[in-house]
Amino acid sequence: MNATSLKIIAGTLALLAVAGCTPTEEKQVAGAAPQSTLQTVLQRGTLRVGDCLSFAPFGFYDKDGKPDGYDVDLAKALAKEMGVKLEMVNTTSANRIPNLQTNKVDVVFCNFTRNLERAKEIGFTHPYVVASEAMLVRKESGIKSAHDMAGKTIATVKGSTNGDEVRSMGIEVKIQEYDSSQAAILAVKQGQADAMIEDNNFLAYQAKLDPTLTVTNEALVPLEYNAFGVKQGDQVWLNYLNEFLFEINASGENATLYQKWFGDKPRYPLNPQF
């Protein structure tokens, strides 16, 4: 075999070797884990937080039309810690999960109660605020508890689990759903509904704003642990957010923000006693 033939054979073997490697390399790329939202946010330079901006004092628009509230302050703290800009995306109870699943937001703060049904579709961080549920009623209504609601109308927000609690007590009530918390509150003020069921801390703030309203002194459900919602399967992002919550709680900053917006220290511990 002459030198020319040897060169041809060597060149052919080299090409085969390269060709043999290519499929393996493509498989590694194709099979690589998708990039975490954490890295996406850092590369983008903007954190998109979904928040219910009609749910004061958690989230609302101030007199200048800018997002404000307890959740907004937490979002600002998170964006500052990450070194990125903050974009607040107005969200409703009904589109919290779809917005996560379609990547319209990176995380949702919107009064999101952890439960097993929602956990089938999204991931939850550790809790950052705890509440029970009560009813907002007109002072003149004479309604003191859920047992006074037989035959009456309860205003709830679409996509929430509120209202089921009274039904589970065997009380015959009519449930009227509204697109936002403010619409449900207005229904109570105008007499279109007899009560609104929601977290007691949120309702206390509403009664503080309007002296014609009051909050029933009861706990309709066991304590509700509200958390950040994230797209399912992104453990890296979930770990980062849990670490953020650990540090903002350990430093006392979360409790300070709570007192700023609700006028009192957190009533319930973030970690349940089993």
C-alpha cells in the first residue's frame, strides 16, 4: 500500500470518528436540563413578579399609579438581592397558575394558599405570611358569624377557594363570584352581597378604611399558609426563593414589613406546630 492510499484511509477514519461523535454530542444537548428561571432572570436583568394589584394592602396602585403594598415591598427586596430590575405584573386569582405555566411571570406572590390540589400544577415555596379566614360585613347587618348566613349571599373572588368553608359547615348560602377583591368588597358595601370571605388580615385593613364595615371575630378555616408560586419542576429557582425567605425572616425584615402594612406584628408563626 502506497503513501497516498494510507492518507486516504486515515482521512476516511477521521471523518468516521467525527461522524460517530456527533450523534452523542447532540443527545447530550437535547437531553440537558432546561435552564432554571433563576439563570433566566439574572441574564434578562428583570424579575417579573405576578401580584394581585387590587388586593390592598398586599398589592395595589398608589395615587401615582405605581404598584405598592406588602407583596410589592417583598418583591422589591427580592429584586434588590438579585441585582435586577423589578417588573410587577398585575394578576388575578384565576390566572395565577396559567401565567406561571405559560412563562408570563417568573413567580407569583398573589395571596397564594398552599394546598395539594394546586401543588399538582405548580411549586410552592415555604410560607411567608399566615392567616385565617373571616367575613367582612356591614356593621348594620347584624351578622356576627357564619351561622347567621343561612339564605344570604357571600361574595368571593373567581379562582379562590373562599366560600367552600361555609358550605362545608352545612349552611345554605348563595355564592356570587367577582373578578377582583375590590369588586367583591363593593358588592358588600352596596348591599348586593351580605358578606365577603377572605383572609382576616386583608379584611381588617378594609374595615380600617371604611368604618361602615366590620370583620367577624371567627376563624372559618384552619390557618392558611401563603407562599410564592413557581413553575413546576424548577428546583433551583425554588431553592433560591426559599433561601431568600429564610434570610428575610431571620433578619426580621419580613415582620417589619408586615407591621408597616397591617399595623400589628404577625399573629401566627410561619412554621406550624405539628
